Amino acid sequence: MRGVVFDGTQPQVVDDLEVRDPGPGEVLVAIAAAGLCHSDLSVIDGTIPFPTPVVLGHEGAGVVEAVGAGVVHVGPGDHVALSTLANCGACTDCDRGRPTMCRTAIGRPGRPFSRGGAPLFQFASNSAFAERTVVKAVQAVKIPSDIPLTSAALIGCGVLTGVGAVLNRARVDRGESVVVIGSGGIGLNVLQGARIAGASTVVAVDSNPAKEEVARQFGATHFLASAEGVRAILPTGADHVFECVGSTALIRQAIDLLDRHGQAILLGMPAATAEASFVPAAMFLDKSILGCRYGSSRPQHDIALYADLYRQGRLLLDELVTETYPVEDFAKAADDAHHGRVARGVLTF
């Protein structure tokens, strides 16, 4: 079968992948579509260290082909969106409703794939850039079959991360002010999360002026090419500032833009060894810096919620898909994503 493999040097589209059958508590999914996220590119450029060779992809949707023993919530023929976390459901963090913190799912990649008899790692417990993948049952979330799979694929990472950061981590309230630095795939979902939460002033900041139209479509009330203009709109600062780029300089700007009791939420991924600085004295007015893993989400609950919001017309999914590419055109899709030509490119099988 076809898939995108990164061997530690370069990615390539191959046609001789194999994947094992699902075991107990697992699901075999035929992938229909998978979004190309910057996290995939970060594995390729080394920003996210990951063992190789690895089958890339982590934002996918498809149709269940088979289930292992004990799986009852989905069955063959069901449409599913995939989460990137295979939480155990039994540890202290899972029991507290924090599955994104499950220690059994972090840093322990499996190897369900093989090529020429040699095993390959699975990225983010998912590997959606393959015609078929095996995931833990908890990662497969049933969705209505009338949601286009090219759109549903984006729920599993970009939407969960961006909208979830607003609703679950920052807990933005009605009438509050939000600044979003970076209007890529994650930033657009932060914008629409702020809109759904009822924020009154939502400022999108992006150096690319071509992104203004789509930023406003998703919920921005203002658009700026630089964070320097934020104080003209919010003289005392913002209640919430989301950094969605992964730049240490922009992290500092996010902190400096906070009002009293404000929160800076860090979503962008800097290099693993990067360090950011700020003035500690500025934090004593009840300000906070918050990390956020995967939108602090509960995937089984949140994916179903976002699918319902989409069907109500309140959550935009179709509009996130800038372009679709056959998997064979992965190189073009990656180049478009790297240069910011698309909000989200989606690979199809």
C-alpha cells in the first residue's frame, strides 16, 4: 500500500508498505484523507525529534475496515476521525479527565508497519499518511457519515488543538479580548474558537496580508501585520494572547501584550532547545503563561462536539481545506505548507 515514509534524511512516497491486523483494543482504518500539519514538517526538519524510519501523518479520517477483540464503539463501515493520542484510560491523569497528559501514550511509538520485512515507527500513534493504519480504539471517534472526510480529517489535530486551546485551556469567556499571533491552520482554529466562545475583540496578527480575508472569515474582528499595533486596539492589553508560530521573540511579545489577569497560551512549537525570556516583574498582576498540549482535549468527547458544531454551521471545516493533493504529490503539498500558501492542504488516497 501507499504511504509517506521519512527515513531520517528525506521523505518519500512508497507503494510497498504493509500494516499488521488490529489486535485487542485496536482498529484498522482505511484512510480517506489526511491534513498536512506543520508537526509533520517539524519531524522532517528535526524540530520534533522522532525515531526513523517512520510513517508520517497524524491528522486523518477514514472508514473502519476491521476491529480487534473488545472494540464495541465502532465497527466496519463506520466513518471515524482519528486523534493523535492513545491514552490508556486508567492512569491518574486519564482518571482526572486529562487524557492528553497520559504517560503511557507519550514517547512510546509503536511499529505496526513494515516495509521489505523491516519495521517502521508510527508517528503520533497515528500515521495517517498511509492507505491503512492501525490505532488504539480510543483514537477512533465515530462521526456522522454526511461530513466530508476531507474536512473531518482536520478535526483530529488542527481543530482539537486550536479550538480546544480556547475552550478547554484558556476558557475564554463572553466579552473578553483575544489576540492570535499567526493565522495558519492552528491560528485559524483559535480564531473560530474565540468566536464560538463569544469573545468581543479578536485580533489576528500575521505578517502575510493575504491572510486577512480568511482570518476575518474565521472570527477576527481586526487584522494586523505586526503585534506593535495591538495596543492601539486594546490600550490596556488583552485578556488572552495565543502564540501559534513557535517563535521565541513572538512568545515574548505575547507576554508583553497581556492585560492584568491576562493569559499567554503557547501553541507554536519552537526548537526543543530554544529558550524564551520575559520580565518576571510584569507577571505579578495575576498574569499567566500557559502551555497547552493538543488543546487540553478529551478526544472522544470533543471530536463528537466539533462534528456537531460543524453540522450546525457554527464550526468551519470545509473552509480550512485550501487544496487537496493525491498522496503522490506530497512534495508539492509540503512545499505549499512550508511557504504558507495554504491554510491546510489535505492528502487524499
